[in-house]
Amino acid sequence: GFWWYLTDGNANILRYDPDANRWQEYGNINYEAGGGADIDRLRRHYYAMVPAGESYVLRRFNLNDEASLRARPAYTQLAIPTGMPVGLGTRPGFVYADGVDRFFAWGGGRTVHVFDPQNQRWTAIEGTGTAPGAQQPNGTFGRWRYSTTRKVFVLVNSTTQDVYLFKPGL
């Protein structure tokens, strides 16, 4: 029920409690949470897929542990998971799919990369149908979302393109 604010700038981690109408402030991020990001709502961990050259590093913020959110750094950087994707741009679409317990990353084209937080492995799924093309130069951000009702991903890559749907065969 909380709202979290983590930025890729030099700012504090913030949590908003809508019931109490109150913000709680935690440690400073200092430009360490950039890239695609979402919350694993099963474990309450915030994952940031941060660019590192052509590849990425995964940083996990434990939202259950106030002491770790105040620590420097406020995250655990995971060892390079098996099958880590490359070439998805600086801000790939990166979303946690409730009910599937996986993160899905999109950075252009037909390939969607799937991260299993339980075993820390990446796999790739090749889509069919019309390819959405390259992602926008500034990134995808929140225009790649999962519908738990329909069990599909929705991509709005541009205001001048069609909306794309991706349904994984999981």
C-alpha cells in the first residue's frame, strides 16, 4: 500500500503512506538507481536494471529493511546473472509481472528478456507478428506495462506508432 520514490538523481529514497498521508525519508541514492526499474511485489524488492557499457547490472533494494535503505550503498548489486541481456539502451522497459513472478525487459525489436528473481537467471523470448522496431532514443520508461487481467504486455513506443501487445507463452 506504500508508494515509493527512487530516482536516478542525487536524492533520498522516499516512501509515502497514503493512509497516514505521510512521507518517510531514507538514505541517499546518489545516481545509483537509473535505468529500467520496478518492484518485485512478492518479495518487496525494488530492482534497477542499470546500464554498464553495453550490458547491465542489477541492483536490488530491500524495501522490507529500513536499515539497508539507509546504508551506503542502499542496494545489493547482484552478481552478473546468467544470460544478462546486452544492447537494450539506457532505459529499457523493465516490469515485474504479478502472478508470473518474473521481470520482463524490452529494448527494441521482437526479443523480450525475462529475469527470474528466484534463481537469478535471464532467458530470452522471441515474439511473433509485427515487430515494434527500435525503442525511442530516450528510453521506454513506463510505456511497457503488464496487464494482470489480460496476461499481456502493452507497449506504447511512440505516439505515431501502433500500440503493441506481447503475450508470453508462460
